Amino acid sequence: MSVVNSYNLKVPKGIICYYSGSGNTRLACQYIQNKVQSVKFDLFNIARSGVPDLDGYAVAGFATFTDFWGPPHLMQSFIEKLSPQNGKPAFVFNTYGAVNGKTLLMLGKWASAAGFKLVAGHTLHTPESYPPMVAGGHGNEDHPDQKELKKFQEFVSGLDRTLGLIKEGKEIKVAKLNIGLLNSLLFAFPRTQSRKDMGLKYVDDSCDECGICEKICPYGAVKLNPKPVFDMHKCYGCWSCYNHCPKKAIYTRKFRGVGHYPKPNDLLKEKLKA
């Protein structure tokens, strides 16, 4: 189905392709999904669902978290696997816990290179999910603050209006993404830096071989034999196995039993309740 035909529907369909390690990004995407009225969005988890067929969707969104001042490797490889687009409207969105860096700009660049027409973009400050930061007392548990939440709500309202105008056949200019002066001066680390920072992983005797770490790893870097075995060549240091282990049996040389953030905290859930 072409973009034009899709917008002839009473309520056109859209898709938000997201990657969420701790659930913060997914929660924000659910908020967008529930609040936008001009398009009915499906949510697509790129860590579990392969590559979608975008032909039936009038608009696409790409959402992820910041990983070492840039988007995770998984999002880049996902966008590169998509079939070339011909100006299909798209928006980009990311969450971050400490420093956003150039995540939003890089997302926009990748989407544009894939043939999408960028119509909106936004960054949301959320609680930190990176265990070293959480363990060091920099969890930012109370974010987004009131100002940040208001800007996010304004972004969602603006996105709804923009998509409504596109639905009516109006021409929309390509969006200019603003990340601020400080973020513009930062350089995203190589995608392998997060792997190096995390280092080797170990498992203690509390492991009950439940398999959650193997299932949750987006890079296929964990296999049970019978306890978890970690492939450092595939690992990108996302900390998902560490964060989601129910026994907290997975540890590194520097961190053990501390800094876990497996899901959005209650305050964030309340703020993003749609």
C-alpha cells in the first residue's frame, strides 16, 4: 500500500520501531501511541521482531535510548536493513538518562539516508538505566522534571498536528533537529566502547538457569550451557542481561549486585500515564 493510498484511510496506520533496554523508551512510545489521534500507531520491538514490512504504514517512527552519547548499534543495523523508502514521513525520538549527545541527530541522519522524510524529532530525559551511573548515585530517578515533561507533551501534540496536516495532503517541510550547543560538541563513542566499558561477565551460584538473559539479549550474545555463556564478540555492552537477571547472578569485575534498573520506576509510570 502506498503512502498516498494509506492516507486515504479514515485513520491511517503508523508504526513506531523502538528499542528499549529497560522499558523507559517503550513507555514513552506507548504514551505517543495513545495520545496521537490522527494516526493509529503499532509498536514494533526491533530487538525481538525482525524487520517489518512498511508498505502498509503511512508514517514511521524510530525510537531508542542513548548509548554512549549516540544510538545503540542495534538501531543502526535495523534501519540499514529496511527497504529503501521514497519520502515516507518519519519522526525520531530518544530517551536518555545522563547525557543525550548526538543521538537524535544520528537517528535523523540514518532515517533520511534510508529515504524517509523527517517531519519531527524529540529527546526526553528519563531515569538512568546504565548500572554504573545508577550505582554511583546518578540515577536521575525524578526525571523528566515538570519542564521536560511539558516539552514532551508539546512535542506529541505537535506531532499529532503535523500528521493531521499530512493526512489532509498538506506539504510539510523537513524538520530541523535541535540538540543544543553542548550536545552538538560531543562525539558519539564507537559502538564497541560500551562492550569494553562493561568488560567480562560472570555468573555466581545463585543462577537458576532460567534463561531470561539469553532471551533478553538483543545481540544473541548469551547462550545457556547450562548456565549463561557470554560471547564478547557479539556483545555490545547494553547491560540487559545484568539488569534483568531476577537473581542478580550476573556480575562484572567492577559491579556486582548494585545499580540494577530492569523496568521503569513508579514515578515515571505515573508521569507517562496516558
